[in-house]
Amino acid sequence: MSDKSRESSAEVDQEREHRLSDAYHRMLNEVTEDLEKLEDKTSKAVTGALENARDRVQKASDLTREEAHEVMDYLRRDLQDLGAYLDSRSEDWRSWLRIDLGLIEASIKSALERIADRTRVEITELTARAQVMGEWRTGEITGPGELLCKQCGHAVHMTRVGRIPPCSNCHNTSFRRGPGGTEAE
């Protein structure tokens, strides 16, 4: 592959990561707003809010249907993991992140606070589903938090929404949430 081809491929990858990260932000905000308006805070309502957010964000952006669904799955996985964490521990949800809250983008922090504080019951109902989606892989988009390499245990600290890199220690591509999160194997 020529240098120009590599540069072009890297630019396409960066542009896609930016689009998916932006869509993750927008979907999280849409879901948060929808859930704040709902009286019914069941698992079905959360799923509906996610699907509605996916459709609205896809229509308002240049995402393909497949990309919008992919981002919705990433957001669902992160919310399910948060729900499982809240269900299994009495600690504050902020320990789930295992990073300095000052590093988190204000909009993500605000949305997570609103979801964690106001919708704990409905997120808790998603605990069983979290068992299915307990693995994070290189190239996927995720929110802030600590991921541990499944091969060597090295911590990857995600300080913002973005693509998960390979483990900087062993180059493995499979992770689980840090000590504060849940692991489903």
C-alpha cells in the first residue's frame, strides 16, 4: 500500500470515528431527554427510546442505517453495563467510570448523571442483557471509563467517547469494564 493510500485510509477512518462519536453523543442526549419525559421507565421504554434516538439521529446526519444501528448497540451496551453496575453495588455510579470526572466531556457527564439518577430502575432491568454484551472490542465506539485487557489486564482509560484502541501493552483487541464495571464471560 502506498503512502498516499495509507494516508487516505487513515483520513477515512478518522472521519468515520468522528461521525460515530458524534452520533453516540447525540443519541445519548436524545435518549436522556426521552427518558426524562416518560412516566413508564421499563426496559421496553428504554429500548423504545434507544430506537427512536437512533432513527432521529440517522435522519439528521450522514450516517447509514447500519452505522446508526451500530452506534445504538454501543450506547445500549454502555447503558446496560452501567445498569448492571448500579444493580450490583450500592456505591455511587461515578466509581463505575474509574477516571477523573474532570476529564469527561461536560455533555457526557451531564447525560450520565441524569440517566443514573433518574432512571436507575429501568436501567437495572437491563442487567440480564448486559451478560450478552459484556465485551468491548478494538474499533468499537464507547463512552468514558476504564477498560481492562482480557489478555494481560492492562487498563485503557477512555476519557471521552471514541474508538477503542488495541491494548498498548500486548496489542490484544478484547476488553471488559474495569474493576467497577461488570464482566460477562
